Amino acid sequence: MDDKTRPASVSMPEKLDGGASGPMDVRVWLRMLSCTMTIEKMLRRNFQDQFNTTLPRFDVMASLNRHPDGQTMGQLSRALLVSNGNVTAIVRQLQEQGLVEARADPEDRRSSIVVLNAAGKAQFDQLAAAHHRWIAGVFAEVAVEDQTQLYGLLATLKASIAGKGQG
């Protein structure tokens, strides 16, 4: 798509009014942030309204679903880029709901391995199907070729970020 055929982004304001002026790198950053924050807000609202759950609970369940043998709290924390304390609180909530189980790590008895149980897997499958529908809706008006190009461009950005280190 060229600029003449792109839909105008009038319905979603830019973060910090970062629309049409300023350095391009800052404008791109603000555009990405605006999109990300808007999608995340929609996901949070949909999970709450339709499933009475939260996006962080979904994220923990998604990580556990990708690791059927389970994950330690440390592995979950690293996978989700959040603190151990945040993961522990969410895992406890999921345990109380009967969706996950924790068992002692045979290699380190001080650590627990958390797994989705059958009820958790069934719940996650429902959540994941809805999540997929919501994301598909977000990208419904973006051509697959444009999505592919954006994915490649974001890979370039990700590599640039990784080359800068964490500090």
C-alpha cells in the first residue's frame, strides 16, 4: 500500500500527540506505542468482560501451554518478562481456580514446577481461540503482504534493540 491507499489513522489518537511532527524515530515509536496500548486495552477488556479473567493470567497459561512438562517460577518470570512476585501471585490465583498444579522440582526441592492441569488446558483452549479471533479482527483490514512486511521490519528493530543491550 502506498500513502494514497492507506487508511487514515483518524480514529485513534497518537500517544502524547506524536502524530505528524518531530523526528521520524520518535514518531514511529509513538505510533507503535499507540497501537500496542490500544490492542492491549482491548484484550484486557475482552478477557474481563467475556471470561472474567485477566491478560496476565492468560499469558501465564499460554506459557504453560507451550511447556506441557511445566515451568519453574523463574522460567515463567523470564518467559513473561515480569518479576517472580508477579508470577507467584498469578500462579496462586490459578491454583485457587483449579487450573494449574505445582509440584516440587526433582532437581531442586526449593523450586516448584507449575503445569496446566486438564481443567486449565480446557480453559486455555477457550481463551486462546477468543484471543486469536480478537487479534484477527485487529488485523482484518491489513493485507497479509503488509503484515509480512511489518513483521520483517519489526525483526530488524528487535535485532537493533538486542544489539544495544539492556542498559
